[in-house]
Amino acid sequence: MSYLLPHLHSGWAVDQAILAEEERLVVIRFGHDWDETCMQNKQILVADVLVYVVFCKVRSFAYLESQLLEMDEVLASVAETIKNFAVIYLVDITEVPDFNTMYELYDPSTVMFFFRNKHIMIDLGTGNNNKINWALKDKQEFIDIVETVYRGARKGRGLVIAPKDYSTKYRY
């Protein structure tokens, strides 16, 4: 589903997307778009349980690919709904490695928020307030998060509290 959303192919393009948007929240999904090399490896390594793919730097290829596709499906499906207050871009961290160290982009899918050239942090209860680094499967949950971040960013807040607590203490 990543083909339905706009891609940014350079560090300069990412910077310009963040700088140019004055009124809307910029949502960027950093991750892999699974280039041809990685797709070829998928066919070879289907039978293995834990696989280390040198080109993609992942352990369980099928699981991580499904996690990325789930997140991209959610992003593509909500893009039209949130277009009045947010814009979504995709960045392949293999193609654009400029931000990997700065934002610690090691996960297969990482979603970050920016508003008026400022990184907006979100307290999800996980301890990492900089980004969402797991796949959200519920569209309405993601819309609620984006709306909360947008409202907080418009008020000048750099850290926003998520509408739902994602800590593990409530999962048992």
C-alpha cells in the first residue's frame, strides 16, 4: 500500500516537506519500502524461522514486512480523512539514511510528527516519546492520535499526551 502515499527520496526533500507546511501536521513514516533485493530474499528465506537478512537488517522478514504493510495500509486509508489537518509522507531509511542516527531509526516502521518545523513528541506510555515504532492496526486509533497531536501542536505544546495508554501494565 505504500505506493498510494507520497515518498520523499532525499534528506533535502524531507526537510522541505517539514519546512513548507505551515498549517498542517506533517506525519512521516520512516521505514523500508522493501526494495527488489529484499523482495528476492523473501522468496528464498520463507522456510526459515529466524533469518538475518544482510540487505534489510531485520531478523524475522515475514513478520516485519507484515508489520510495515499493516501500518502503510492504515496510513493510506486515513490519509483522505485527515487531509485537512495532516499530511502523510513515506521515507525509505535505506534510500535516505540521513536521519537514521539523529532519530534512532532502527525499527521497520517508525511514525514521527512535525508541526511548523518542530518535532512534536507524544507520550504513549511506552517511555519513548519521540515516535511510534509499532504497527497500529486500528484506523480510528491512529486518527485519534494524529488529531490529538495536531491540537496540542497548534497550542504550542512540544509534548502531547496520547488519548490511549499503550504501556504494558494494562495488557494483563
